[in-house]
Amino acid sequence: MALSRRSFFGSTALAAGAALLPGELLARAGAAAPTPATLQDWDTVRGLFELSPDWVHASLFLLSSHPRPVREAMEKMRRALDANPADMLEESAFSKPEHNLDVRAAAAVARYIGASVEDVALTNSTTHGLAVAYHGLSLGPGDEILTTAHDHMVHVETARLVSARCGASVREVRLFEGHDASAATAEGLVRTLRDAIAPATRVLGVTWVHSSSGLKLPLRRLADAVREVNEKREPGRRVTLLVDGVHGLGADDPRVAETGIDVFVSGLHKWMLGPRGTGIVWARPELWARMRPINLSYNAEELYLAWMEGRAPQPPARAS
Ligand SMILES: Cc1ncc(COP(=O)(O)O)c(C=O)c1O
């Protein structure tokens, strides 16, 4: 029996008396594009932000100040939710896919990074995305997570938590001494990482742009090197190249899904200037299919239908 969420709720007293005005609700929620910003000169760009003029702000690596189009879209959404939470949720999440705001957000990210919308999961931060990705990968005793000495605390600690849970070990490789990255070369970085991969290594977790030094790893060359390693391995022993890309997304060539990496994790509330508490995980479809989900999403239609029909969800799993 296929029963949509709308018909399910429609059959209960929950929906009784609620007058649906989908067009109006979505218009209030900013379904139409926010006021376009013209970015022809620096003063105009500067004017989009409500940053205090008393300071020179160089803090995008921490948290963005929202530019006007983002503030306006968020305010519209807040008003629509406050005015009619039930209908707003129904229209923006549970009815037509083209109205689903999560799917539309994932589709926008997918276009930006050169990916398929079905391979983009929405998260609340880089930290959350790292947990989704690392805990989702099916690691166990005898497997190794290889990270670097230059990753953010949340990356290091996520790897430690995953290790404690599943029995995989964690090893760190240093790419250069101290904090001076100035002598590092693309070739040297890739060689050091490739040489550090051991037979037990199943995940190579790196940071695209290091928060401590600004050093940017050459993703495409690194992905090529990992592919060469993997060509000599059985499918079950291959190395997954996982990238914390939060300081690259929005600041550099965004088509990361085309670089050859396997998993890309990022917040959207730094250089992307997105709402605070937003982020993504992109992974190759064959990885999503193997991952063990650690939390649910309302956007997985198959999950929902399977639950309604009292059966197990059918593989393959996708990002949602
Ligand atoms: C490299 C890196 N990864 C992850 C994070 C955590 O980001 P989020 O706030 O999106 O969890 C930071 C925070 O500054 C960071 O610099």
C-alpha cells in the first residue's frame, strides 16, 4: 500500500480544520529567489552586510555574517513558520518534491559542486557531517583511519570516537614541521600522503584548506594518487579519500565532486555565507549505498514508505 504523508495526515484529526494555502505559504517562505544582489563594486558588496564598521573583519573562517539576501530569505521563512507551522511544514517538506525546501537546497549545492542531488546530504555543520561520514563508513578492527597532524580538532576527535566505537585504529601523518607551510609543494604533499598509506589504511581523512596555515591541498592530484593505490587493491580493501572542505567551499573552484575524491564534508556557514547551522556531505553513490546511517532524514521517501508498509527499506541507500 503506497500512502503519501499527505494522505496519512489527511486521514487523521491532525489536519482537521487546517486551511491549506500552499501558494501563499511558499511565497512567504521565500520560495521565489530572494532580492538579487548586484555585486558590481566593493561598496555594494560591503553594504549587503551588517558588520560593525569599527573593525576589519577577517573572520569568515569562523562564522559568516549573513548578507542581505540570506537575511531576507531567513526572515521570510521564520515568518511563514510562525504564522502557520503545520501547513508550512506540510508544504515545504511533505508534499510535492518541487516544493521541498531541503531537496531544493541539496539541488542547489549539487549544481554548485558538480554532483547529483541524490548524493548530497544536508547537515548542520562540518562537525555533524564528519560524524555522518566517519560513523557511516563500515570500518572495524584491523582497519586504519589515516589523518594528518594539521586537521581541525573536530576531525581528530571524530576519528577518535569512531575508533573507540568500531575498533579501527587512527594514525596521523605530518606534512611539514611546525606551522610553517611555506616550503610545502603540491608534489611533496601528495608524495608524503601516498607514502603514508599502509595496507590497513581504509580511510585517508584530510583537510582541503588548513585552518592553521591556509595551506591548500591539491585535491585532484591527491585523488589521482589514491586511485593508483586502489587500483592494486581488492574492492573491499580500498582507501576512501575523505575531505573536510569547509575552508575551500565558497572560496575556491567549487566543482569538488569532479576532482576524484570520495567524500566531501563542509559547513555552509563560513565562506558560503549560508544560514548558521547548515552543512553538507557529498559522497559517491557506491559509498552511500554501503554506509550505515546514523540518523534519519524526512527526505528519504523509501524509508518512509517502508515504514508505512511495515517492511525493511530497499537498498541501495542514497544520501537522504
Ligand atoms: C578545518 C575545520 N573543520 C571543521 C571546523 C568546524 O566547523 P563547523 O562549525 O562547520 O562544525 C572548523 C571550524 O573552524 C575548521 O576550521
